[in-house]
Amino acid sequence: MTQLKDNLLWWWEVRNNSHDLTMLVITICVLILAMTIWHKFKLSNTSVPSLPPGPISLPIVGYLPFLGPELHTQFTNMARTYGPIFKCKLGSKLHVVINTPELAKLVVRDHDETFSDRDQTIAALALTSGGKDIVLSNNNENWRKLRKIFVHEMLSSKNLEKSGVFRKEEVRKTIKDVFGKIGKEVNIRDIAFATEANVITRMVWENSSDNEVKNSDLSAELDIVSSNITRIFGQVNLSDLFPSLARFDLQGIEHDMKMQRNKLDQIFSSIIKDRIESNSKESRDEEKKDFLQILLNHRDEKDATSLNMTQIKAVLLNVMIAGTETTATTVEWAMASIMCHHNVMKRVKEELAEIVGLNNIVEESHLPKLKYLYATVKETLRMYPVVPFLMPRKARKACMVGGYIVPKDCTIFLNVWSIQRDPRYWDNPLEFNPERFLTNNLDTNGNDMKFFPFGSGRRICAGIPLAERMLMLILASLLHSFDWSLPENEEHDLTEKLGITLKKRKPLVALPSQRLPDVCLYV
């Protein structure tokens, strides 16, 4: 009662003092206004997400001066400082690097449509006639049409089975060739590339083995062009980072890539011309049913699947270059890793002896039974993914990833190399241990973001079925037919060199010796 009485007395005094009443009202209004402004400011700060953290960039050049040649290791170290998602401004372009499976899933699965475009560099556009292929094209009608034809027609189960005879013949020719070099130095990457290129050549246009010299010349020419393309892609192009400089082509990268495209264009034009002339002399039923003919048949269609000559050559480019380079590089890494780990080599040979037998040569029917060798291939792809950041993606619109905003047109790097070596997801990640893949269900189809060396989502590599067959067949045949050793005074070297692909800094050169008792198995 006393408190109530005091309050009433205070109110009565204020009521009778107009000045005090006015000041009270003003004070309350000021407090309410201040609280409202503070609340709105707080809301504005929380409702507009920030860019990911990242290193401080210099004016104009950004972080470019501080980047070294081994981006995959540098970005991995930066993730330890800035977190699983960080930004890096290179020149005038913003890049975001993703370093964990959880965030990678957001990009390639949950927001796959948003991040389904490619970061089309000047070199990429020069090579693909403006991005009209499968690998480097944006997510558009052209890409969807070409990919559908490639996956469902060119790489159909029927066509893969049919082309088995090409793989068998070309791998056996390689074994015969290596047998003739017993005791001599053999470059593993070169023989793998030649084998793959010859197989692909025969799948694209059904040359018989009688055209061996012609195919060999073409394989050598493709190897040169492929090496040049890989080298050009591996260069940092200032015109990509500073678009205002693009018209000057200061480093000559656009010019050099167009030269490689013109060389391929001449090869493809000659082959296509020969095929069209050959078809004119044959009935429709007598036409070949190879990759080239599938594409040419679509050229004659009058519906939505119709292809023009630029699109046909773009698909041939992807098949002939992308597939051969990645397979050859993986074979080299696998052979180097197996030779470096004697326990792995011993177990691979034991499995081959048990499944294939020392009186037989490797057939494709053996491959599904070679569980340990397949685990070894997957372990190679885990430690040495051929494209450590996959093919960079571009944001079609602004999108939230990991609590941060990724702006429209921002370039996205998926650091697969880092994810597949992260100790949070892999036991002893720096140890080459194929056994880890015998106890899990991880495959190469991008279903688990801890292991996706060929990508995931709609932009996953379209050639996985063929790539895996070739990897397994070449490796199994080389390891079953020969014992391998390093030249005298040479030591095992697994040092990496990053360009557009992750290669061995020092090419693997090895000495083969006869392993199978029957010489007839080699000739």
C-alpha cells in the first residue's frame, strides 16, 4: 500500500508540472526510436549474408601475385586458415573454393541447376568453337542434346559390348610391342595413351586392324595435339582474369588454342569426307555403325536431334582428346603407385594369377572378378584425381552455400584432391591402401561426396563406363604379362605436377621382363 501511495504521489507531481511531463514523453520517444533503429540495423545485418571469408586481396590484381604453381595444395592449406569455403579474388574475377563433402553436395546435388554452367575460359571457347561441345559447354539445349546422344547411343551397353573386340586387339598389340622391348626402357604413359587412342579411333570410325600404320600415325598426331591442348589449358591467362584485356590476347593463348583446333578440324574433316563418300556408294544397310556414323545419321535428321558439322566435330574432340589423356595419366599414376608399394604389387599379381592364370592372357570377362585391382584403381583415383578441381563451374544466379552468398557468375572450384585426402573422412589418407575400398561401397559414380574423382550430378563425366573398362584392361594386361622394375639408379618418385591435369613431375619409365611362361601368349 505504501508503494502504491508513493507512485500516485509521483504521478500527481508530474501531472502538475508540465515541463517534467514533456521531458518524460520526449525521453520515452527517443528510447523507442533508438531501439527501433538498432533492431532494424540488426535485422539488416543478419538478413543479408556475407561473402565467404578469404585472404586480403590487392587492388586490381587481387590475390594473383601470391598463388604458386601447385594450386591444389595451396588451396588445401588456405582452407585450414579460412574454413571449408573461402573466396579468392584473382584479377577482377571472384572464385570460391569448396573443400568438404557436405558443401560439395550443396553445389553438385542440392543446387545442381544453379551451378551447372562451366567457367568458359578463352582457351575453352577457342577450342570448342564457342562452347559447343559436351565437356565445356554451358547447361543449355545444345549440351543436353549432345550428352544424350553420347550416353544413350554412342556409349550404350550394346555399343560397348560390340567394341570389345577393338579393345582386345589393341591391348594385345600393345603387349606384343612391349614384349619386343624386354629389358629396354618403356614410357608407361606413352604406351597407355597409344593404346587408348587406337581403341577410340576404331570405335569412332571402324578401321580394321589392316589400317595399322594409318591408325598409328593418327595416334601419334593426336598425342602431340593432346599434349599441346593440356599445356595451353594449364597456363594462367590474364585475359580470363582481366576481361578488358581479352581482345589483345597478350599471351597468345587464344591464337595457340585455335591452331590446335584447326589441326583437329583438318583431321576430322578428312575422315568425315571419306565416310560421306563411302556412304554414297553403299546402301543404308551396308553403312558402318560406329560413333561417327551415329553422329552423321543425326545430321540427316529433320527433328530436334539434328546435328550440324560443328557439333559433330565438337563431340569427336571430346571423345578423342578428353578420354585418351585422362586414361593415360591414371594408368601412369596407378603403375607408379603399385611399383612403389611392393605389398600391393604382390597382391595384384596373386589375384591375376588366380583369376586369369599364368597360361592365359587377360580378357574383359576377367575384369569384374579382379576386386583387388579395381580397389587399386579407385585408390589411385582417390590420391591422384586427374583433374583435382574437376571442371570449374559457374553460378547462374546468386545462391547460399554454407551460410555464405555465392554471387552470380562466380567461379566454383571443387577441391576434390583435398576432400579425398581429408583425415576427417579417411583413415591414414596419405597412405596408399587399396584395402580401404574392399570394405566400403564407394564407387566412381559420384554417389558419395567423399569420393567423386569423375564429378557428380548432371555434369558428371559421361565417359565413365568406357574409361573404367580401359583402365582395368590396360593395367591388368601390363601387370599380368610382365614384371616391372625401374632403370638402374632410379628411385620411386610420386611428385605431382599440376596443369589442367595432375601429372607425375617425372614420367614413369620402367623395364619390362617376361612373366608368362608361354612365349606364344605375347605374339
